[in-house]
Amino acid sequence: MSRGQDDAQTRNRYLVLNAVRVGGLAMLILGLAIARGVIDAPYWLGVSLAVVGLLDFFFGPRLLARGWSSQGNTRR
């Protein structure tokens, strides 16, 4: 891979990691709003969304990065 392609891939991966983290945060906030009764939906849905969002926020980017590094993409 050329330097420009490598930089583009690194930038895209950075954007994906941040999008996953922001998505997890949005699910967490939505779940908390449902659980607190701000949004009219079942309580169990709010709690489950909050838990999944929290797990996604903390572990999603780490799992993605681990998957990318196990593909054998090493820099020389």
C-alpha cells in the first residue's frame, strides 16, 4: 500500500471507531430517557438499550481495532 492509501485507511478507521462510540452514547442516552419515562416506551426496552449502548461505547471500538489488527495489516 502506498503512503496515501495507508493514511486514508487510518483516517477512515478512526472515523469508524468514533462513529461506533457516538452510536453507543446515543443508544445509552435514548435508553435512559425511555427508562426514566421521558419517552413513552416499555421500561425493559430502555434498560436493554442503555446496557447495550454502554457496552458498545466501551467495547465496540476495542473489538473493531482487534479485528483489524488480526487481519495481518502490519506496517513496514
